[in-house]
Amino acid sequence: MLKGMNVAIIGAGAIARSMCQTIRGMKANGRPVELYAIASRSQEKADAFAREEGVEKAYGSYEAMLADPKVDLVYIATPHSHHAEQMKLCIRYGKAVLCEKAFTPNQHQAEEVLHLAREQGVYVAEALWPRYMPSRWIINELLAEGVIGEPRMLYSNLCYAIEHKERIMDPALAGGALLDLGIYVLNFASMVFGDDIVRINSTVELMETGVDRTETITIKYRDGKMAQLMASTAFNSDRRCVIYGTKGYLTVDNVNNPGWIEIFDKDDRVHPIRRIDVPAQITGYEYEVEACLRDLQAGNLEPVEMPHQQTLMLLRQMDALRAIWHIKFPFEDKSPFTDMELIER
């Protein structure tokens, strides 16, 4: 049985540095995790990253790092377009994977990765961090208590002025707002209302490169509930979520990293009747790392918090949206979406 977990990282960007901060903090708190290795296509870049972040090993190729028998878990922190190829490489070396969202650019690629993982008996998890956070369970419990009556409608937005970044602008990197930001608002709706969707419709503004800049998304569920969502790379937003019920409503201050939750009575929009602060955290990534540690110790092949079918479901929704917008990435032979019943024309 795995007692401690050596974490290795593919990709040496800003999000990888956040993961390093996370693992250092977890170790300082007594958790059996080690910041063990970094791999980059450049040995020089890997060496610099290892020196700056206190990583034990630096590798100038992914294959060299994956051949290291001391690597227990590989965290993939590269653009979406690279995820499938890199996960398959890890799986072939028998290494457990925690891959940043979006898991892959489309459902078809995800199915290929997960099929290979099942064949090889290798653990794979998507690092969609709100799925692992305590805020998720707090919200679920509040709704189950009936504090706002029956939930009927939700609203969520996530917008950052980041469209100047190459990974956002470039179709070859599976750029656009959807896979980087829209996935969070879709995930919030999924966590609250589930996935029994009868229709999705959407309006989009495209960048000059052909990827999505700003989108509004409306989801209708079989039981009549609805979700109104927004994502953009053109401007900053308040990142707020609201769940409206028959007796009041619930607000969340930040869709991708909640800090607090407030409950309002239907007759008082000014003064919350209850406020719940989310527990203090290192970065918020520690919950997904903790899940990987627990799963590897137990011999599980997927996390309870983010099962593979949930990863596929969210990708199916994003494929549907790209079909509505007529967006196809250069590495896709055709539009990946075929279930047109989901789309409101």
C-alpha cells in the first residue's frame, strides 16, 4: 500500500507553481506528500523551475521523468490540446495522473484516454478543483435542508481579461473561454442541478482567431429547472453564483474558489439570514491532491468526487456548445458532437 506520494509535474507554467505551493503547504501540515519532480521539454527550464520551487528532480524530457520508479502521481499542467497525448504517455508508463481541466478538448479524446487507463489499470483524475472542495458539500447540505425551499433557477458567471494569452487565443491549443472558464460555470450548474438536460442554447462572440471570447449559456433540465451562465476572456466579472428557490436564494461569492455562502429570505434582499465561511485553505488545490492520495492508498482507479462519467458529461456539454458556435479545433477532423437532440436550434 502507498504510504506517501511523490508528485511529479508536467508543465512549468503559473498553475504548476500553484501546485508546488500546495504540496509544500500540505507537507508542512504533516501530509505524506513530496514535491518530487518536474519535467519540461527544456532541461534548462526544468532546472530553473526546480531551483525556484524546491523540486528534488528536474528532467528535460517527459519520458525520462516517467521512467523514474519513485514517481507516484503526475500532475499535468499544460494547455488543453496536449492533455490527451500526455495522459496516454503517463498511462503507458503506469503512472497515476491528475490532469488539469479541461481534461481533454473533446469527449472523444477523453474516451480514448479513459479506455487506455482501464486497460492498464491506471488511476486518472480530472483536476476540476470545485468538485473536491468542502464548499461543494456545504452547498449540497444547505439545499438538502430546504433553506431556500425548492431550487428552481441558478445564475453563474466567470470572466477574466486574459484573451491576450497565447493558450487562450490559439485554436491549435484548444483556446477560448469555454474550456478555460466556461467549464467552471457548467460544473457549478451540474453540481447543483445534475445533468438531466433536455436543451442547451447559447450566444457567442468570437475572437479574430476563431475561438470563443464571450458566451451566454442557457440550460433547461427535464424537471423544469433552468441555469443561466456566462463566461468571457474579455473582461473581469464578480464571479458570483446565485441559486434561486421558492423560499429564498443562496449566493456564492466565487464560482471557482468559494470564500463564503450567504442565504437570503425571499422578502429581504439586503440582509442575509445566514452566512457560512468556507474553511481556510492553502490554495484550494490541496483537496484534489488529498483525494489522489486517498485513492491511490485504497487502490481506486478514479475519484469519487469527479468520476470519469462526470468528466465525459461535461465534455459532452462543451462539445454541444462548440457545435452551436461552429467551432472546430485544427486537430479535429470534424465537429466532435453528434447528439443533436441536446441542442436548441
